[in-house]
Amino acid sequence: MILTINNFLPDNLFDPVRIIAYIIFGGIGFVAFSYGRKSTLFRPMVIGLALMIYPYFVPGTLAIYLVGIALTALLYFWREKE
């Protein structure tokens, strides 16, 4: 068996619904990461980084949306009180 890059990619990698999830949660993650970096806050920076990276490791489209919603809720509810 010859290993190629196609052996490691899921079949629905370029599904439009999946790409929309990449854009939505990647954008939220980028904003959270930038805010955390500028404010020197650790929590938004880590959650923002997780939001930008996780879609590439979660196999199902529904799972991507569920994890993204959970991480976004975590970002909202688990913030530092001023």
C-alpha cells in the first residue's frame, strides 16, 4: 500500500457547510486570540487558539459545530471579571 496525502484527508473536507464552520469559528477564534494577546489575558488567548485549530482535527460536520458552540460558550462564560 502506497501512502499518499489522500489517505489522511477525510472525504468531505471541502464540503461547503464545513468550510462555513471553519470561517465562523476561525474568525471568532482569531478575534478572541487577538484580544487576549493585546490584553495579556490567558483564557481568551488559549480558547481563541483552540477555536482556530480544532476544526482540522474533528471528523464530522455536526461535531465541528457542537464543539465550536461549546468553545464559544466557554469563551463567553469563563472570562475574567474586572
